[in-house]
Amino acid sequence: MRLRSGTALLLLAQISCMRTERPPLARAADYLWRQQAEDGGWHSHTYGLLRSGQSLTPFVLDALLQIPESVYHLPQATVDSALAFIQNNTGPDGVLGMADPGIPDYPNYSTALAVSALCKTRLARWEKRVQLMVSYLRAQQFTEENGWHSTDPVYGAWGMGGGRRTPPDTGHVDLSMTRYVLEALRAASLPTSDHLFEHAGVFVERCQNFDPKRPDDADGGFFFSTTEFDTNKAGSDGKHFRSYGTTTADGILALLAIGRPLDDLRIAAAQRWLSVHHRDMNVPGFVGGAYERWPRGLAFYYSSASTQAFRALQMEAGPGIADALKRTQRTDGSWANSENLVKEDDPLIATAFAIRTLAIQ
């Protein structure tokens, strides 16, 4: 029986209303699962470098696996398809992101996220794969095994990955990459007594504007890199690289990942900085017209990292971020940043960050 056009339009409006009333997390999950390709991966339609899906797939999957079952029932068949994509694109040495060696797709980041996602599945059949990936990540750290010494600015960190870096070739090295690797290694149950975490602490501490012996000389926040000066997005005040929100949240999470207690002086200093400067999704720490796009440009990364940091610190961040996300979710369930500074204009990236944020509110 055909419905009259008026009745059909009314039913469509009711269905649309029902969809809109669903929890933002459920709508976001629907959106991301609809974007999964036939090969099981997620592929960017915005950025060519991310088209391979090697970094995006574990990034998106890891976010989806954080949604409570009470909010969204996990579709196991499509999860298995995503896991198969990761397996099919992982090299024999455990690296993901090097399927095309000429165009690496953030291999350390990809592999770390894959470890985190695989550990969340709690499936025994992936244990050997995880251990292979862990071995790869261990071999990527800037330590004596690769010819680096504790006096080198990159000591203890992780870079982009791929081939091993030996002096003097550091490549790109930053706190964000290092934090994600550290969290993956902890997810894989590496004990904090492992020397790897002690080495990592050297780099993490160097990215903090803080000296426990002279606590009043700097603000306690974090910057991005000890070697890539131009990537310290808030610039310099002439004496220090300026601390800013995303890196300070990353620094807190990195310190916790290497086993520092909540009452550690460095964590306390970073906590004070973040608490004082936090302004919902508007990333703090940027001063002057030259940096005016960055508070918005990093909004989704910051929403995720700061929410995770506040939760780890056992602090209330307030409802501002969650409220802002609920207001800005698009009708199809996705989010996208109007700024393209760090690829958050790609809805696959912004939506995955938003899910990470709302899943732990």
C-alpha cells in the first residue's frame, strides 16, 4: 500500500526526529560505521596521505571500542573486518603504516593505536600480533640501542617511525607521538619497571617548563618538541617555548603512563597550569595575532586529551566540552573543524576525537 505524500513526509520527519534524539555517541558511532570501506578500513576523502587507511583505521576503531555497550551495541562482524584490515596491512616486523614504503602513513602512531585497539578487544588470538608490534615500538625508541645518549635532546622519545633513526638523523620527534606509544605499551601490560619508561621520562621532562629545584621559574606546562622548534605551535616568549593546552594534557598523560604518581611534583605543576588555563574546547596558551587560529584549530584533539587528563587526575573538568560537542554535532552524526591546521576538518578525525571525549564524560 502506498502512503499519501503528506503521510510519508510526516513519517520521515518523525524518523528524523527520533534519530536526532538519540545520544550523540550513538549517532556518531552510526556515522563512523557507515564510513567503513569494504576492505574493513577507514580511508580519508580529505587528505591523500591518509587515504591508505593504515593510520585512520586503528584511530577510528580505537575510538569506537571506547563507547559503552549500553550506549551502542558493538557490531562484531564489522569489528572483525577492521581487525582483518589491520592484520593485512601489518608488516612481518610488526609495523603498521609501511604498506607502501615510499609513502609512510605515520607508522609509530599507526602501530601504537593498533596495539591500543587490539588490547581493548581482549581477544587471545591477537596476543602474538600485539607482542610483535610492541617489539617494533621498542626498537624505535631513541636510546643507546640506536646510538643515542642521554644528553641528546631526543633521548627516550619516539618519532614518526619506519626505519630506525641513528645519530644525527632525528627526523620528526614530538610529545604527542611519544605519549601515544607510551599509552599503547602500558595497554600491552608492560610494567613501569621496564627501563623503556625510565628513558622516556628523560624526553617527557625536557618538554616541560618546570624545574623541581626552582618551581617558580617556569609555569609547569608542556611544549611539543625539543628539536622541531617550528612545531611548538604557541611559539616562544624569548626564554621558553610557551606552554599550551594540548601538549600539557599530553605531558600529564605521558607522565602517568611512565608510572609517575598523582602527587608527583611535575604532574602537580602541569595540573595547576591546565586547571588555571582550561577554557572548554578553546585551546589555551596562545598569545598574539600570529597564533589566533590555533585555539580553534586544535579543538577536537584538545577536547579528547584534556578530558582524559582531567579524568586521570580525578578532577572535574566541567560540562563545557560535552555541551559544546552536543551543540556542534552535525545532522549525520559527525563533527568537523572549520580550521584545517591539523586535519581536523576531516570528519573521520574530528568525530573520532569527539567520541573519545564523550565516551569518558
